[in-house]
Amino acid sequence: MKKGVLVCAAVLALAAFAPRPMEAAVTFDLGLKGGVSISNARWSDDDGSEKSLVKPTFGVFATINVTPAIAIQPEINYLTVGELWSDTLDDTAYKDVLFQNYLHIPVLLKARLSQQGQIVPVIFAGPAVNVLLSAHDKTYVDGVLDDDENVKEWFKSTEFGVDFGVAAEMMMSSIKLIIDLRYYLGLTNPYIEPEFYSVKNNAVMITIGAGFDLSAR
């Protein structure tokens, strides 16, 4: 956790002290977003039968517009990662879902590829830290929950990775509509006993958000 906070602080400090033209005023946006995440954790003992897990994701973000083309965007999101297995035996359907719920906290460097037009294309990337909230292993029999095991003790309190993706920004009156497509790539093993198993989490996130210009208030 401390390492992730230090990384975020370093990125923000570099943005604050980066040289820029005197006439370029820094502006600030605050926003909300929501959508879906599609994850499929990569366990060391996976056999290829695993299926992706589709869950809602949502969060808040603050955009520091260093110049019209460059911005720094820290975020706090709710993100679920994991995978599921399903099978049918003697006409009985079984499903097992293993997942972790995180506070997903990336700090993104955003580059706007154009400052003209109604739709502005954006590319972005940056480090991310996941703070573990809960973890469960749920078993369903014929669609009915049969067992719900709390497995939070299996996982470390934090994991680290990177976010990268593309977005489109559209001004609608005083609100900036943002459509965001990104990939989270986990770089560390969150499993508490790495000598037995390893896992790398990953997720595709598709969200729609709205940003509000605080500098105009």
C-alpha cells in the first residue's frame, strides 16, 4: 500500500513541477463513471476451462489538465476480478466463482490527440494499485447458491499493475461526456502463498463517465 501511494504522489509531483508555457492555465475536472468489467484471472494451474467474469464497476476521478493536450487523472474505482468454472453432471448444473473485490486506484497520464472537433480522441496509461476489500469462492447448484466461502485470507492486501487504453471526450453543454475502454494488467502475484500457486489479475473495463469543470465555478 505504501509503495502505491508513493508512486501516485511521485506522478502528481512531476505533473505539478513540469515546465509549461506561462499562459497555459491548469484546470481541474471532477467526475463520476460506471460500466462493466470483464476479467479472467491467470492462475498457474489453469487448464483452459475457465470463463470470464462480468461484473459492474464504478468510481470517481479528478482530472488535472496541465495543458489542453496533457492531463493527469487519479481515480478511485470499485473493481471485481476473478473467473468461473461451470459443468453439468447427471443433469445437475454446477458453477464455481472465485473473485476478489478491490479498490482500484490508478494514476493516468492522458494525451488528447486533438483539441478541435466535437469528439476528442484520448490515449492514456499509468500505474495502478488494488486494495483488497473482500474475496469469496461461491458454489452454485442448478443456479442456487450452495456455498459461500470467505477466502480473503488467501490474498495479500494489495497488488500492483498498470492501466492503459483509449477514450473519447465529448462536450455536452457544461458537462464532458467520456467513453473509456481500458485494460488492467496485474504485475504482481496477490496470492498469499506464492510457493504453491501464482495468479495475475487482468480486466477489460468499459465505462461511461461525466466530468465537471471545477475551474469554471
